[in-house]
Amino acid sequence: MTQLGLFADPRGGPAGLRYTGDFIEAAVEQALIGRIAALPLQRFQFGAFEGNRRVASFGYRYDYSLQMLTEAEPIPDWVLPVARQVEAWAGLASGSVRQVLCTEYEAGVGIGWHRDKPQFDKILGLSLGSACKFRFRRRNGDRWERHTLEAAPRSLYMMDGEARSRWEHSIPPVESRRYSITFRTMNSE
């Protein structure tokens, strides 16, 4: 098991980035992929723009037209056991995960540079189906510091601290279909 912790040296990865491989078993992964594929996934809406990835939000969703969080369908019962397992791994109290985003990336689809909305606190992601390069960058004077995490199928990452607040992240176009489940806690501010 590989775990990235609080790094003093940014070449080792952003401070606050944690990662573990084989977080779930292959049979659980296949069951989760089946559940996500059966959802009424919709193209990601970014204001007037439409992304190529397909998503379903639970608990809350960010409405780019209103520029605010809105309530979404409750987190499905089939996600809750995995959410509790994620919370335990992250050292969070049960019920801390308040937002879940299920995403399907077809081959050739990625996600551009961004930070998750400030209403969310800790971000945890479960990678399903295929590997991806999870890229990080932050400006340091006139240059960019960069880090790439190879996120294997069935792996889990957590962004907290600087990895969450000071680094942007992106996923370049994936080589084959990938699914993910993002678990978010809420910011109390």
C-alpha cells in the first residue's frame, strides 16, 4: 500500500495528498461500475457549456447558472457502504461525506485544470475501470510546480490542505472508459 502524506518537499507531491491502491476488491469495483452505468448520467453542465464527461450528483450539486450549491437526490443506499469505508480510511466521522459525484469518462475524455468549489472541504476519489494520470500544478513565481499521480483502478485518493486549496488538478484524456466516484465533505465556513 502506497500512501502519500504531508510532504515537506513538493517534488514528492502536494502536501495533503494521500493515496492508496486496491482500496476495494475487483468484484466490488464491477458492481459499482454497473450501478454507475445504470444511472441517468447527464453531460456535465458548466454554465452555458457542456462537458464530455457524464455525471450524476447526490446530496448536493453545484449549479453553475446560479453559482451556488443546490440540493440533489439523496446519496443512494448502494453508495453508503463505500462512503463509510472512505470516511474510515480518511479518519472522518461517519456521515461526513455529504456530496457524491459519479462520473463516466469515455476514451478520449478528460477534465481541465480546476479546484473544487470552496463550499466543499475534503475531496476523496475512487478510481474505477481504468487508470488515469491525476495531474497537479501550482504557480510558484513565474513557473509551475507539477506532480502526476498514477491513479490505478480501485485506488482512492484524498485531497486536503495544500493539495486541496493551493494546487489545481486535472485529468488528461483517458485511454479507455473510466468511472469515478468523488466523495466530498462540506466546508463549515
